[in-house]
Amino acid sequence: MDVVALRTLTVTVTGHTKITIKLKRIVVIGASSSSNSINRKFARYAANLISLKKEIIELDLREYEMSIYSEDLQHLSGIPKKAFDFKREISNSDALVISLAEHNGSYTAAFKNIYDWISVIEADIWCSKPILLLSTSTGARGGKTVLESAHNRFSINYKFKIPFFSLPNFNNNFDSDEGIIDIRLNQDFQAVLIDFEKIINES
Ligand SMILES: Cc1cc2nc3c(=O)[nH]c(=O)nc-3n(C[C@H](O)[C@H](O)[C@H](O)COP(=O)(O)O)c2cc1C
């Protein structure tokens, strides 16, 4: 795996003393291949709210399109470079924000294919990074089925607790300027964010 240059921020404290802070590298994944993905918007929004000095790296699934995973193809041609590229971004991160779109009660084909390919690189698929798991949809369940399924799966023997939150009826509950409009939903979301920040700080 490559080693990324550590991004730092130098700030002046008490007039003249300068300290250098390493920025947290937050990788954002909207688990959809839609050009207008609401999950990409939601994941980006959540990452921006994390109150740590950070840089945000967004992985666009459309840039990681690969042949549909099959064991035969893996034996024949090996694991595609794009799977290693995706995995490298995870490995070089300090934390992941993943927002899952739900298609027919499950992962989108675009996300599942990447998930399958990176799962054959090594057992620790998400490189033991802190994960915030989100989902949203235009419907009343907000992608809860896929969120619960991913949460159960990702949590097996995972190094960290995985905070999760689902936002229903995205078009009614989210405003691009104000964020989550519904007060109750926003309170729940903020509590999940605080949990996630704690996990990142302790990681
Ligand atoms: C093929 C297909 C299947 C869908 N299945 C579900 C579903 O099972 N549950 C749900 O809440 N929404 C479902 N939807 C609606 C999506 O949640 C909605 O299109 C949402 O915008 C997807 O997120 P995205 O914009 O990030 O891609 C489906 C949409 C499509 C195109």
C-alpha cells in the first residue's frame, strides 16, 4: 500500500506559538452510481459536519466500475487495479463515511461489486477504520433494510462500534442549505455524529 503524505495544518496559538496539526483524512462514499445521488450528498454533508480538522476525500463509485465479480474471472484475470485503488484510499484514510442507497432491499449493484472485489484482497475489508454508516432514500424507510444488513455484516468482529443513521423521505427532510430540517431526526443524527467523532479521536 502507498503511504500518503501527511496533510497538516499550522495554527498560531497565544499570539506567536505555532503548532502543527495532522488533518484527519475522511473518505466519503455515496454507495450509488447515480450522477445525482442523494446518498453522495448526504455522506458529504455528514463528513463536513465532523468537528475535527480534516480533509475530505470523496470516492465516486462511477470511477471504480469493474466487470461483475466472479471467482472464475478472478482466477483467470486476477483482481482489477481499480479494486486495489479503491482499497488504497480506504487504507490511507483515518475514517470512512458511507451512505448506502437501497435497491430492492439491498446494496446497489455498483457498491456490491466493489465490495465483492475488495473483499478478496484481504479479510479486513475496511482496514479497521472507524466507520459512520448512513442511508437515505426518497421513501419512508430511508434505506433501513440495507443499512441494517450492512451494519450487521460490517460489525462482525469489527475493531470499533459502528454508529449508524437512516434519513427517511430525503426530499422532505433535507435541504441543501439547512441540512436535516426535521428537529427530532436532526437531534438523533447529531448524537450519532458525536459518537463517531469520539471513536475517531480514540482510534
Ligand atoms: C432499481 C431501484 C430499486 C429501488 N429499491 C428501493 C428500495 O428497495 N428501498 C428504497 O427505500 N428505495 C428504493 N429505490 C429508490 C431509491 O432509494 C432512490 O432512487 C434513491 O434516490 C437512491 O439513492 P441515490 O440517489 O443515492 O442513488 C429504488 C430505486 C431504484 C432505481
